[in-house]
Amino acid sequence: MAALVIPVAYYLIPIRSLSLTLMTIATAIFLIVDLLRLRLNPFKDIFIILFGTLLRRKEFTSLTGGSYLMVASLVCMFLFGANKGVFIAAISFLAVGDTVAAIVGLSIGKIRIFRKTLEGTVAGLIACIGVAYLVSHLPYIDMPFLIGIIGAVSAAAVEALPFEINDNVVIPIFSGAIMMIFLQLLH
């Protein structure tokens, strides 16, 4: 029976709706687990045993970066999902660019800009431009490289600024919005 239901469901449910539904469920589960970890000590103890080495110091008392990433991914999927290139680039700017910026900033960063380093910001920008190049060359994705560069610059700029909102939320949503605006202006 399941072998029949899956193909039928595939044709009846639009892929974007299915993706949004699954992402909403996954995000809700992730947030519930994270909130339970913060509220219930037995749950917190198990969570710390399993994932404690992956947590930053501030994440022991607040939501994890993963929760913010899930929320931002869901918002980006909802806002930019119709344009796969913008969605892929925005999330990849966070996954690749922010990671490279953190690694370089922490390891060799000397020149401080707000709470970040110039070296980390430049490394993150270069990584984001690389992502933009790759996304612009993906098959079946209409994402001009220039739009990707604009998104990369906006991602690096917003990552360097001292916002109180978690980078995992700000980077993809802001860079995706900028890319969507410039796509509309240039087309």
C-alpha cells in the first residue's frame, strides 16, 4: 500500500508545499527539543552528554545556533523558495561564508571591527563570492553571478555588523532579500 501512496502523493502535492511542510515539522521538532533542553534538567543533562562538546558557552543557557539556522532556513524557504538560486545562495552564505569568517577570524584575526575581525570578514566575503560563482553555474538555476556577488557582499557586511540578532538568522534573510530586490531591479 505504501508503495502506491508515495507516488500518488508525489503527483498530488506540489513539491514546494511538501518541502515547506517537512521543513516546518523539522523546525518545530528542533525548537521543541531545544526548549525542553533549556526548561527540563533531566532533558538538559542528556542533551549535554550527547551534544555538549558541540555547544558554545552561551548556548548552554540559550537556543543553539542550530535552532536559529532551522528558523532562518524555514523563513528563507518561505520567502525565497520560488527562486532556488537565491535560496541556495542565502543559506550557503551562512553555512560556508560565516564558517570561514569564524575560522579565519579566530585563528589569525588581528584587526577588530566591532566584535569581528577584518581578516575574518574578508575571508567570509571571498568564500561567499565562491559560493555565488558555484550557484550561478548550477544546472536549472537562473542566478546571475552579479546578483550572487551583491548577495555575498551583503552577507559579509551584515555578518560584520554588531546586531543583537543571531547571525544564523540575519545573514541568509538579509542577503536573500537583497538578492531578490536586485533581481527585480535588474530584470
